[in-house]
Amino acid sequence: MSIVKINALTVPPEARATLEQRFAGRAGMVEAADGFEWFELLRPVEGTDTYLVYTRWRSEEDFQKWQASNAFQAGHARAATDAASGQPPARPVGHPGPGGPGASGPGGQAATGAQLWSFEVVQSAAPATA
Ligand code: HEM
């Protein structure tokens, strides 16, 4: 069964547009990663202020490989460039360190915190086909 990795992003109300713009211009490389099955950026409407970056993978190993890959770095490259160019720290909680993912920099800080959640898919369903 697949596994789900959700990156839960704390985003101040004034930074929502910035975050969504950054994702609108995302690298689009995750699509080519081995074992990648699904991605969604979920905007909170009610009950929470947290944005969710939902990803689904064939296996834990596939996710780990993507996270260690150049594609992951490239998917977060702007943040890495920002860090290297001496932008204000604005590092989100749980940030893996210089050169890694982040959400600050030109265009303003977006996420102020990030938490990675892991799940195993127990059941899933899709619409019945006629
Ligand atoms: C450590 C904290 C993290 C923060 C603050 C963060 C934030 C961001 C931001 C702002 C983008 C848009 C591109 C950019 O501006 O660079 C992005 C891309 C993305 N992030 Fe993260 N991210 C983090 C870690 C993760 C993790 C652990 C996952 C795993 C679920 C993940 C999944 C993705 C995906 C799938 C994309 C799109 C990449 C592509 O199009 O190839 N991120 N992230």
C-alpha cells in the first residue's frame, strides 16, 4: 500500500498569496520522481490555518530517495538561493539547514513553520466507472 507524506506549513494570513505564488512557480520535478503518485497543495478554508502539501508515494523508500535527490533540492531551489545570498534568516521551524528547503526570500517570507507528517494508506477509493 502507498504511503502519504504531508508537509504542514504555518502561513501567516498576509503571506498566503506569496506562498501560493511560490507553488505556482514550483519546479514541477516531483512528477518525474520514481514512485511518486500524487501531489496537492491544500489551502485551509475552515478549522485550521495550516496549508498542507500532500504527497503520496509507492513506498517510504521512494519518498526518502526523492528527499535526498537533486530533484528535491531543485524543487526548493529558490529558498536555497535565498539562504546563500544572505537573505534575512526567516527560517521555518524544522528547516533542515543551509541549502535546504525554506520559504523566505524575494517575494517575502511565506511559511513560518513546517512539520512533516507520515501516514500509511489503509484504504482508498475512486469513483466507480460507468
Ligand atoms: C522543511 C520545510 C519545507 C518548507 C518550508 C517547504 C516549502 C516549500 C515551498 C515554498 C515550495 C514552493 C517552491 C519554492 O518556493 O521553493 C515547495 C515546493 C515543494 N515542496 Fe516543500 N517545503 C519544505 C519541505 C518539504 C517536504 C518535507 C516535503 C514532502 C512532502 C515537501 C514537498 C514539496 C513539493 C512536492 C514541492 C513541489 C516541488 C516540485 O514541483 O517539484 N516540501 N516547498
